Amino acid sequence: MHSIHQNLKRQDLDQLECQAAWPPSCYWNIFPGTRAYLLMQRFHHNLSFQEWGLVSDWFVKMSGYKAGLSIPFIRKEKLSLTCWAGALTHQRCIVPINGFFSTRQTEDGVRVYFSQKPDQSPFYAAGLCPFREDRPGTYGFALITNDPPLSSILNGSKVPALLHPTQVAQWLDEAVDHAEALKMLMCNHREVLESFEVSPQALQPRHQHQSLLAPIG
């Protein structure tokens, strides 16, 4: 997974018991470093629009990453480390997405695939959304990632750690501690997804149009 697609409808927000002060816009291809809609643990009844990328001093010190580096993904296995307990307790978020783009290396070169639910309704990606310490008063989120099914054409790629719709309220509940949240991730919920090859234009952020979702081949 390298980018996501959001095309949320008003009924999707109603199902999440979420309010928005504006009609959600459609974003064909959202890359790390740009903004996406999400529900934050602190304000879980309001749709928020935050930058994709976790930047935190404690994360840099813990991980050895270069200071100021934006982290878009976190492997779910790493969240069992004690250093993640605070974030997993107080800084959880849900990113409702309608699909995601992934790449696969083949003998013919890199191929791009788009994955979505058969009915094109949103599914719910788990994430963390702490304060951005480099920009006081703002937040940055990282998506938690999982392994795809072994039979999937996406084998070897990152895929979002998905939650069942009935788990959304629990994931955003501040009464749920890090141990309970970790158990939810380890339940390994699998959505029924359809994946198909799309244009390599999806690898370039400047391309933002509906034809990116059209199957090729």
C-alpha cells in the first residue's frame, strides 16, 4: 500500500454517528504528506482532516529514525512494545477509506493494484494520531499495517489493519486500554476485497482523476 482513496458519503458518516461541518470531498489518490479524513479518539463524533504522517520526538528517540522524518505506516506487531502503550491508549484513530493502491514487483516491472470492497462502501483502517511536535496544535496520523491473505495478489505488500464496523466505537472509546486495543488488532479481521491492476499513473500524486480506479489488462 502506498496511497489511499476516499469518497465518503453522508450516509457513511451517519452510520458512524459522526458529524461534519462540510460535505466530504472525493480524493482519488491520497499520498503520505497530504491530508485525509479521519475520526480521532478525542473527537470521535466529528470528522477531522489531518496530515498523513506521524512526527514525534519520542518516536525518533525510540526508533532511531532521523529527526523530523514523517512515518506513514506502523506494523501492528510493533505495537506490542511497551513504548507504544501510551499512543495505543490515548491516540487511536479510524481512517475510513474506499480503497487503497499497492504495488507488486513482477518480471515485467512494477504493477499497480487497487483494492476495494465489492460494493465500494468504506472500510475502517486503524491508525494512531498523536500531536505533531514540529507543528504545535496540529496532528499527524499513521496507518497500522497488516499482512494480506496468502492467496492474495497483494502478497508481500502492506495492507491496512482493518476493523469490523462493530469495532469502530470500541476502538475510539477512551475507556479501552492498550492491551484491549492490541487484542482487537490481533483478531485479524479480513474484509472481502477485490483487487485489480490499474494504471501506473496511480504512483504519481499529480494524477487525481476517476480513471485511476479503472481496471486495465
